[in-house]
Amino acid sequence: MRRPSEPEAAEPGMAAAAESVPGIGRDEPARDDAVVETAEEAKEPAEADINELCRDMFSKMATYLTGELTATSEDYKLLENMNKLTSLKYLEMKDIAINISRNLKDLNQKYAGLQPYLDQINVIEEQVAALEQAAYRLDAYSKKLECWMRPEY
């Protein structure tokens, strides 16, 4: 039985040539007839159809490119807005840093003005600690004297 895609070999040389072409050899299993497609002669479309197809293609290409350029333009506008907002935030942070620096200088000046008083407080604290130690020693001495002065029964 001959396959539909296999040509009839009228001469022995034709059979050998048919076997060397892929898909025509006898070693392959038979194909299902539903899978085989028939080729039709390619017809050139009419001149008016080609012009219309070209116009349609250029119109669609223009629409596509316009959309791409619009999207890119919108992306750049978004980046520009983000850069403006970032710049404003940095200006705000700069103002905050300047205020903090100014307040820190004021605090350092006030601390420098209070430093003599703080030094006096430290001296007084040391004197109070020394006085307290003297009071403990005096208390201990007075207790010893009391024990010496008391008559024993």
C-alpha cells in the first residue's frame, strides 16, 4: 500500500532517491491520513489588499510606539516628581539639623555658665562627706568617753 505523500517510483533510481529524502523512507511507520495536509498554491494578494495591510500595520505600529513613548514619558515624570519630593525632604532635614545644632550650642553655653556652680556643689559635697565622717568619729569617741566615765557597779 502506498502512502499519500510517497510518489510512485516508475524507475529503480527514483525509488532510491525517494528513500534518501527524510520522511519518505520505507523504515518509518505509516502516518495517520488525518494528519497529512495538502499544500495549496500560494496566491499573491491583490495590490489593494497589500496597501490596506501595510496601512493597517503602520497604524498599529504607530499606536504601539505611541503607547511605549507615553509610558516612558510618564515614568520620567514620576521620577521627576519623586526627585522633587526627595529634595524637599532633604531641605526639611537640613533645617531640622540646623535647629538641633543651634540648640546644642545654646545648651553647651548654658552648661559652661553653670559649670562654676556645679564645681561649687562638688566641693560642698566633698566637705559634707568629710563632715559626716568627722561626725561618725566624734560619735564613736563620745561613746568611748561615756563608757569610761560611767562608774561600774
